[in-house]
Amino acid sequence: MTIPVYTGGCQCGATRFRITGQVKGSSICHCRMCQKAFGAFYAPLIDIGEAKLAWTRGEPKHFQSSNHVKRGFCPGCGTPLTYEAAEGVAIATGAFDDPSGLPPTIQYGTEGKLGFVDRLHELPKRHTTDDIEAAPFLAEIVSYQHPDHDTETWPEGDKP
């Protein structure tokens, strides 16, 4: 039996993690605290359950968002990384190198759900480069974001 291993990290690459073992579940939370913590309509989170979490580069800085919960984020770029409470740790889904295999199975905090969230799929869709004429800088974007895999060192070469 193969033990699952998941990796991920922040946008700048200063904070990286590895989770070894089966994660418990994937969710999104609509509560106002999660909205503020992620700067988004909701917070997508992976409950790591009994799996083992190791910080492989750097460690998150924490903010005590309530008397029961602290939230970890990269001290370099601010990427939201953890939701930590007495019942366990959850990691931000978007921080995983491959979040595609971890779809949410439940929604929490629906009392704070923004009414338009259920209609997001109805909005017009455009590829990033569809706006080249209106935003020509898009053709020259050079990403300094850490790649979606572990690296020996970071930054590499001439990246900031």
C-alpha cells in the first residue's frame, strides 16, 4: 500500500510543506473570518487529520484570529497557509502543488455565504491572454512565483 504524500507552499517559496498520509477531507468555509483571512469569497481548506505535516522550508507566522483558532501565513509574501484549532490543522487548498485531486466535499459557515457565489459558474469566461489588446503588459509577464514542486533552493538564478 502506497502512503500518499502531498507537497505545497506559499507563492514566494519561502515556506514549503510536506504532508505524509491520507488527508481527512476537503471543504470550503464561507464564514466571515475565513473570508477575511483569505481575502476571498470563501476559504478552501484540506483537513489533514492524522497525516503528518512537516515544514520543509521556513515556517508560517501566525495570527490568533479567535480564542480557538490561529491562522498561519507566509511571513514573506502573506500567502494564507493554515487553519489551526484544538481539533487539528487544515491547509489552504490552493497552497498544495496539485490541488486538483482534492475537491471540496462539504461547505461550512454557510450563514456567511455571499449570495452570488452559487452563480460564479454563470459568469463569462476569458483566458488571460484574451485581454492582450486592453492590457499589453500581459504578453511580457515574467512570473516570480515559486513553481509547483519542491526546489533545492529558492530563489533560483536571477529571480527575486
